[in-house]
Amino acid sequence: MKIRPLHDRVVVRRKEEEQKTAGGIVLPGAAKEKPNQGEVVAVGEGKQLDNGDVRALSVKVGDTVVFGRYADSNTLKVDGEELIIMSEGDIYGVLEG
């Protein structure tokens, strides 16, 4: 199954969670904080402006993005994989390099 987001929505696959801290301490599931980074897997056509024009999104499929801690309120499972649908405005930036 594929998903095609509408308008200014972006579908993100969350980056895998780390199992250990930098000091080598293994964290139990409840203590782990979900990462706020992920890979863009689908983007909508763009945001419709008041004059009817459509502004293309600033992110593209394959970009690694940083998003807010609470942006994952719109999660869904597609083919057993957990994905997040968020507005482009929920993305803080694109990691480059």
C-alpha cells in the first residue's frame, strides 16, 4: 500500500531509536525518548495560497528532517511500518551533509 499526502503534508519515517546511551548504558523501552529526526518518504503537491497558486514544498523525498517532539500525534502503520504525517510547518529543518 502506498500513501500520497495532500496539500502541504509530509510523510516521515522516524529514524531508528538508539538502544544505548553514549556511555554504553542500555535504556529500557519506557525510558527511551523517541528521536525527532526522520526520512521523508512522500510529500504533497504543495500549499495552496490565497490567490489560488500552489507553492511547492521545501522538502523532498529522501531528505533527513528534524521535527518537533509532538509532531508524531498523527502516526499510522503502512505495511507494518510506523509513519508520521505532518504539516511542512512542523518540520524545523533539513539535515545536510
